[in-house]
Amino acid sequence: MASSTPLHLIIKSGGSAAIPEWTALFAEFAPHVVVHDWNTPPADSSLVDFAMVWEPDTGGLARFAQLKAIFSSAAGVDHILADSQLPPDLPIVRMVTGETQQRMAEFCLMATLMLQKNMPRALAQHRQQQWIEFNPPYVASELRVGILGLGTLGAAAAHMLRAVGYPVQGWSQTRKQIEDVTSYCGQAELSEFLRSSQVLICLLPDTPSTRGILNAELFAQLPAGAQLVNAGRGTQLNSADLVTALDSGQVGGALLDVTEPEPLPADSPLWTHPRVILTPHIAASASRRAKARQVALSMAQWQAGQALDNCFDRVRGY
């Protein structure tokens, strides 16, 4: 990735305290890159070629007239699109790394195993100091896992779940070809997919069509007692509908890594529901090292005149 042409990268991720680490990482992966702190930008804003950001201030990116691309510091880009003054034609690159895929696959496997083994019940008994033996009914080969969203993260999760022995199927907007994974696509095939998903893992992107998708209508189409894992976006879950489905037994248990809002209000019943496990948005956060390596690779692509990988598609919404 060495180049004689310097590139200037401004960073808003981790605050000013993280800048020395970012500087050291880019010195390793791309020595020609000059790192700037978002909070102390260069006097000449036209020097800035790229920005890597998390929740940029409204109008902050528009200050840099020579910006070539924006790198999200996370897999999602909704925190960037929230900027009402965002330059409309700049490429936005999602943070998709090999480490992200591994972490998400591990999380989905862990979550599926925890729900299969009824860890919500075990944890509820623990909190109440109860010792009551129970026998979870399934082994992996008897529990069909359905993944909503078969992009890079969904495919990685599917491979890991298959390696443990779970039958796996997935649903996406377009047909996917993944070995030993049944692919459903489009609205016409969603109901069929849901009817046989005993564990439903949501890894969908945040788009207008996916917001609120985890609702009463969807839960009713799952097998009775199905389990839910949400590691996609908190905006996709109707919390009240989930509580109703849990109380009726239509949904047997849930492990939620993302919610809306984050954190949940103190009076949300999901905090104390005996069939729910909450984790604090930890499914697939890549390390700074992995992020720096990925951004360095993307900038090298740009310098070579190549198309940037993992670009957000404004038309599709992901």
C-alpha cells in the first residue's frame, strides 16, 4: 500500500484520545496517510481527501470540499445519512472486515446455542437462586435456523452454523448461492421462509422497508415457540409486539443485541422478561486495527483507480 502521494484522512471515531492509536496504525498500514483529528481539522480544509466517521456532526462533512469518500466506522451508515447536509454524491463505504464477519458469525452461533439450550430460563433461575433441572429438547441437527439478510455477515454466520450441524436457510432481496444453505428471496418467498425458521436471526440492513419488520405479523408466521436473535438494527424490532409474542408463547425466547433506543428505557419490560437476554450492541464491533487496515485498503483502491468495495448503494438503501 506504499505510495509517494500523501493522502489526508480526518477521523471522528473514539474521540481525540484515540488519535494517537489511529496515527500509529496508519503509519503501519499506509505510511503516506496523514491523520487528522475531527476536533482539530487542518486550517486548509481542502487538504482532506477522506473521512472515517461515527455519528458526524450535521454539516461537518460538507466542510471538506475535496473529500473523495466517507468511511463509516461501523457496518451501518444510518449515522452518516442522518446528516441533513451530507454531500449527495460522495461514496460512503461500509466497514466490512474479515474480523467483523468472524465476530458476527461467532455471536450468531453463541446466540443460537444459548436459545437452543434455554439459557434465558437458566439465567432467570440463577437470579432467583433456584435450582430446577430441565432438559432442552433439541440438538443442533434438529433445529432449523433462518437468517434474515444473507450479505457478507449473514453468509459468514450461515457457514459457521452449518459447521456445527444446524440446517440453515436464508432470506434476502436477491437469490444467493451458499453451499448447503437454502436461499429464499423477495416478498413472495418470505412467508415460506418464516414458516420453517425455528430460530430466526435478523441481520438485515436499516432501510425503510426493514424498519419495524420484526412485528406481530411476522412473529405469527414463525413456528410456535420459535426463537429470535436480533443483531441487525434496533429500528427493525417492535418491542411491544415481541413482549406480546413472548407472553403468548408464540416466540419462545429472544436474544437482542440491538434495540431502539439504546439503551432501552428503564421501564422497558425487555429488561426483566424471563425469556429475554440483552447484550449491549457487542455482536461485531471490529477492532481499530482491523478498521485501519480496511480503510487503508480502500484508499489504495482509490489511488489505483479501482471501484471501492462495500460501497453503500443509495438506491437499494444498503
